[in-house]
Amino acid sequence: MRNIAVLGFGVVGGGIYEALKPCINPPLSEVNIKYILDLRSFPGHPLADRVTSDYDRILADGSVEAVVETMGGVDPAYGFCLAALKAGKHVITSNKAVVDAHGEELERVAMENGVCYLYEASVGGGIPVVEPMRSCFYADTVTRVAGILNGTTNYILTHMRSEGITLAEALDVARRLGYAERDPKADLAGLDTARKLAILAGIAFGRYISYTDIPVIEGIEDVTLEDIQLAEQAGCLIKLFAVAERSGPDHAHMTVAPFLVGWHSLFHAVHDAQNAVCVTGSIVGDTVFYGSGAGRMPTAAAVCGDVARALNGDYKYHIRKKCEPGFILPEDESRFRKAVLPNGKTYRVYEK
Amino acid sequence: MRNIAVLGFGVVGGGIYEALKPCINPPLSEVNIKYILDLRSFPGHPLADRVTSDYDRILADGSVEAVVETMGGVDPAYGFCLAALKAGKHVITSNKAVVDAHGEELERVAMENGVCYLYEASVGGGIPVVEPMRSCFYADTVTRVAGILNGTTNYILTHMRSEGITLAEALDVARRLGYAERDPKADLAGLDTARKLAILAGIAFGRYISYTDIPVIEGIEDVTLEDIQLAEQAGCLIKLFAVAERSGPDHAHMTVAPFLVGWHSLFHAVHDAQNAVCVTGSIVGDTVFYGSGAGRMPTAAAVCGDVARALNGDYKYHIRKKCEPGFILPEDESRFRKAVLPNGKTYRVYEK
């Protein structure tokens, strides 16, 4: 029996229980969710008796090897993660806000305590990308990370076009299907995308980068049905892209914005809540990882993959350096080709 | 200094030297190619003095930690790999023929000798897929592996369509550009694709599977320019697909054949010598890995990634079971929808 605690028994937290149930191979088949930290109770749930609001009890229980944090938001999640690491417990998270704001400290504290801090599920939902970026580009220099990193906005843009509906209408549908949060601002304004880009670019460029360092973060609030239809007449879709690119050894550009993408691009076929990340190595060229970018079970599966990695001791430390001031260059307006739609609106063009 | 030997200094072997040169991070920055096993000599090459035709010298040198085999073909490569493992040296290979024919034995001997046998570069060139399949689907059951696994045939089919040329003409171009071997039969007949499918399906399904177990292996020899043009009029491309799919716990279907693929599919955008592999997990759904499926440097980069993994001790053993007779079902003609082109020719339809 390998005991873990799950902090936050919402969409993803509950999914972890569902994902673990059918596992027949160790270490996941041996995992026991000994505690669930939540202020709510879950009467009738098979794990109802595991729910507690007393985090100190979890910290004090030496039999708990790992803590899985799926609460979302920076506080109190950050403090809980820090305390768990200091108590010698592995921490696995799907919470990109904490990774973005405190990843540097948490990775260091994990190393100091001989445990791990893993966050595959914080970017790209169920797509393996954090781990492959760390373990599969040894011989290469990653020069560029780009992609569609937010399932909610991609779902909205896909359905505005396919159904001929407005952003507000598509948002309503997305909400009803569970693809959008009650407060969708972080998604629509590009902040969620920016956080994920900061995590991926940080890994790619060996620095701790925060989304607040990204000079251009535009969302999809100003994308109209008319824009989408005019773009389509020109053979393009409008997609919310995140692009981070090296510019020599000491500089990088980073941009989050809606782009036009042509039909020849692989990204043209990234529909609905799917995500895709293109990692460009100087030797290997473009490598794309595609899959379910959001959703209860894909995210839970990614978390469980990290739980297995933690319990197997199958992780390494990847301590990066601080992002030096000036590493991220101000937006260079000439970096992307631009196209003007017949209604006068200008969009950047995604060329790959 | 970490000494390795490279067996076969051809396209990929030479690329490994080029890929290692700029590496600035350990362990690859510390790698020294102490020996090159080749019957040819390479006057003027910086490593000309490392070339030997005496394999026993390499085996007897206890300072050689890893042997990289890029010779191609089953013999003598297989014997060389086996001897290296027995001598306690890691073996890294890009040679899918040996992996297919002797992978079971070589993985077992590697484990018995406390070293590793790694073959990321044997499938999908520079695309990380073997390692992610092993380390990123812990919590999931892989139900299906499918994709475009052969760069040569994909290049030929892409150019038949874009240039309006015959298969023979496109093959000539592919040969001139180094995308096709002098004897392209293994590529054109689907055998190379089948070997790669057998490796991926074996990992996915936890069994050692040989391409000779695959009931349907059709290549692209009978695909005409007319077929491609008629398919295009129906909004489809013709692509050589490999598909392996679970059918309950004890059975799987495996097929290699040209398929029609519609414009909505991600695979529609897999052009030229690119490869793409879709791994379907029962929880995570479809995850696609895309990138350079062939070529000197992408393949060399994948080999170097495995070299780093071996020298860092960053590998695990994944011993599988034998493929029981009857596990792979005979072809079920109704498994794929079929479409008849106006010229009377029938193709399977790839639906994802």
C-alpha cells in the first residue's frame, strides 16, 4: 500500500480516484488515497471517510508519501505544497498558477528534501510534454516552443466558426459542457495560455520565467464571428497561439495572441478542446505533441503518471537559473507577418 | 571523458559525431568516440584514427561504456550488440531490423548484465515516441497505436500529388535527395512501416511482436497518380498507414496499408518525410507525436538522447511477455470502411 493525499476533490481531484481505480500495475495499483483535503463533504462517495479539513494531520502522517494538489489558485495551494515538500513528501500538481509563481522555490525545496515536485498536468492536460521536453532533447538545443495551449478558447473559436455563432454564444456552450470556468477571464484574456507558455519556455530555455515577463498577452475577446468568417474566406482559421523563440544565446521573444493559420499547417487540424505544442530543436527540427488539452480524465491521467514517477523514484532534478533582466526582449513588431482582413482588422500570421 | 564506440560510420553514424560536437552539457559534452567500427577508412576525417575493423578490441576495452550500433541489417549487427551487452556495455541502436528480430533477447541480456538496450531512433526518427510511450502512459491503457511511420513513402506520395508525377518519378527525386535507399523495396512494400509498427505495438501491448505476425502488409507500389488525383477530388490524400488496435484483453488487429485520409484529419497535414504517431489511451484519448521521421541529424539526435539516458543511468527495464499465438487476429475485412474510387480501385478509409 502506498499512501497519498489529494488536496482539493473537485473536477481533477475526483478524476484521480476514477483514474486509479482500474490500474492493475504497480505502483499505481498499490496507491491508497488515505486523505482528501476539502472543506466540503462527499456523502455517499466511497472515499467519504477520507475527507478532512485538517492539513496538519496529513503532514504529520509519515505514511503519506505523496501529496497531489489539484486545488487551483495560488493560495493556499502554494503553502500546502511547500509544507508537504518540507515534510519530505513528493508533490504532484496540475496547478499552473503555483508552478508559475513559485515553481523555482518549490523545485529547490524538493531537491533539498530528496523528494520531487512534478507538474506534467499543468500544461497541455493529458499530453505528455513536460517530461518529453526534459528527457528527450538532451542532444539538442530547443530554439522555439509554440502552440495552442488553452482548450477553452480553442473550443470557442472552433464553434464560433462551425456553428456561425458569436463569442458570447460559444462561451455559453463551452460553459454548459464544462469546458469553461464560471469566470472565464483567465482563459479569454490569454492569461492561462501565458502561464503555460512561461512554464514550457522556462524548461526549454533553462530559466525560471513568469507569465508576467511576457510582453504581449492578447486574448480572444476582440475576435468576432466576422473576423473568423473573413479569415476562412482567405483559407485561414483564427487560433490563440503562444510563441516563445530564442534570439541568440541571451535573448528570447515571447508572444500570446490570436493568429491566422493556413490550411497547410498541422495546427489547422487542432479542433475543439485539443491542444498542440511544437517544440523545435536545432537538430531535430519541429516536433509536435498533440492531444486532449483539458478535461477531467486526461488531466487526472497526467497527474497519475507523475504519481507513478514519484513513487518509483523515476525523476531527476532540473534546477534552472533565474531569468536575467532583459532576457525576454520587448515585442518586435516585425517578427510576425501581419495580414489585414477586409474589415480592416489586423492579425499576426502563424507561418508553420 | 565517457568513452563510446560507434558501429557503422555511415549516414547516421557520421551524424552522431556532428550532433555530439556542439553539446555543452554533460553527459554528452563529455562523450568521446573512442572507436569507430567500419571496414572503410575515412581519410581526412577528424576521427580517422579511431576507425578499426577489429571488434574484439572494442569489446576488450573496459573504458568503453556504450556501443552505438547504426549499421543496419540484422547481421552482423545483432551479434555485435549481443556481445557488447554481455561485455557489460550499454547498447543504443537505430536499427529496427535487429530490434524487431532480437529485441526480446537483447533486452533480457541487457537486464542480466545491468546495462541498457535503447532504441528510440528505430521508430519515428527524431520524434520522441518510444520513451514517452514507456514513461507517460503509466495510468492509462494504450488501446491503439497508428500513424505514418515511413518518411520515404510519405515523401513519394506527397510529391506525386504536388508535382503530378508518377511513383517511379517521385522515387527518383527521393533517391536524389537521400530520402530513399538504393534498394527501396522495404520502404515501398510497407516492410519498414511494419517493423516500426511491431515495435510500437509491442511496447503498447506489453508483448514482443514481430512484423512477420502482421496479417496485412500492403505497400504503395500499386498507388497510381490517377488514384491520388481521384482521391484529391474527393477531398482526400492517400497515405501509408500503420494501425494496431486492441480488441479485448487478449487480442489485437494490425494492418499496414495505404488509406484515404480526409482534410479534417491531423494526418492530412503530415507532409514530405514527416512522421506522426497517434497513441490512444483509454483515459487520455488520442495523443499525437509528430516530427522528422527520418534523416541523418534527427535520427542522430534521437540516438544521442539515448546515449545520455544510458550514461546517466536514467533508464528502466520494460521486459514484456511473449506474444501468444492468436493474440493478433486475422484481418477483419469489415474493420475499416472502404471507398471505391471512380477508376474502380478500393481503399481503406482512415477515420481519425
